[in-house]
Amino acid sequence: MDRVKEADYINYLATLLMPREAIPHVFAILALNVELATLRNTIARNTGTADINKLAFWKDTIDSVFGIKKCPIPRQPTAQALKQFLKSETTIEYLHDMITARQKTLGDRPFKTMADLEDYGAKTNGSVIKIMCEGLNEYDRKLSENSINAADSMGKAVTIVNHIRSIVPLLKRGIVLLPQDIMTLNEYSGDKLYNGKEIDKACLVVRELSRVAEFHLREARQVKDFVHQKQRLAFLGASLACDYHLEGLKKNNFMFNYGELQKNDPFVAMKLAKMRLFRSY
């Protein structure tokens, strides 16, 4: 829980508002997501296979938890949490997607297209939301198509927002991962961004990313009434993060270096409680 609180504070708070029986399951999957995201961000190009094998470690761990592989569960806190608290009805394909999507994007290679970034979002954050929904599901029924589609759309939206937020931290490491097709469309390049040239064109790139994120956020909300009320709790963290940062980007003319972009909404707890009260996201 402490690591989730530090790395994913909004989802940490949102989880505390969930039914007691679902909380261990949700924290287990959030902890796994933190492990994978942290690991993914530490692997650079041409660093060999040692770090890459750590992603394989998590796939083997998941397969062991589900009995696909006859191996002991590692004595690692997150691995043990998955063993103890992850519901047996969890769809293993979602867990595998969280890993394989990151394996395909290892190193400092930028996304080739916007569609690649969207697909990455659906398979990473979208899968997390779907697994959270499964923990909140009643009678262990399969998720509805509306819930799945909403989760994929929300996953795409929050991933794009986080991609924008990562621009400055990655630039400090000399890395630019913005989709190449959007960069080309705006006659911009990673070298220009790294050297601080033609920042107005960088803002156009960020504006387009924000537009696509808003589109997917609307998509997720359009089917809200067809998502089970309890499952809507799985969307709160991503929804509020998108709202706060997309509004901030607009106010700052889509600049990506203002301080609040690296912070959480100071009123997040109050907004989470309000959304829960009105069964919204």
C-alpha cells in the first residue's frame, strides 16, 4: 500500500472509497502496475537483457499465481499480494497485456504513431481498470462490453495525459518519446524539442495529444450509465487526473513545463468523494 500511495496517490485514495471486500484485490493490481511502470521507465536502449528479463519475471509470477506454471511464488511483497488477494476470476489476458505492451516499447524508442500510443494505453492502464472492475464485480460475472470499452477508452485518455506529463522528466534524461506521426505532421522533431527550439510547434503537438485524450475521456463517459455503479469506482482516479491536467494544459496554452503538471489536484479527496456520492466518473 505504501508504494502505491507514493507512486499513484489518486488511485490510492480512490481505492479507499471502494467496498472493503474489493480493496485487497485492487491494491494488489495497483502494486503490480507500479512495479511494471517503474521497471519500464528504468530500461534504456542497449542495456542488455538483465532488466528486460525482469518483465519476464512478472509474467512467470502471474503464470505461477494462476497455476499455469508449477513454480513457487517469489517471496516478493507484490508477488505475494497477487497470490493472496487477486481474485481467481481475474482475466489473465489483461495481466499479460500489461506486460507485453511494455515489452514492445522497451528502451527510449518513441511511439511511431498516435495509434500505437493509444493501443499501449488500452493494454496498460485500460487493463488495470478492467481488473479493478473485476474486483468490484458482483456475482463474479464477466464484464459487460460497455465496461470493457469504457475501461479501454479511459486507459487511452490517462495514458496520453501521463505521456504529456512525462515530457520534461524524460527530456532531463535526453529522451523524447512523442508519437512520430504527430511530430512530423507539425514539422517538429525530437532534436528541436531537446534543444528548446520552436517551442510553439511543441505546443501544437501537446495540443493534439490533449485533443485525443479528451476524445477518449468523452468516450468513456458516454457509456457511464451502462457501467455497473460499483465498477464506476475503478474509473475515478484516471478520470480526475485527466480532468485536472487537461484543464491545466488549456490554461497554460498547452505548454508542458508548468509546475502543476507534475503535481496532483490539491482538491482530489473532495472531488473523489463527490464523484462517489453521485456515482459518476
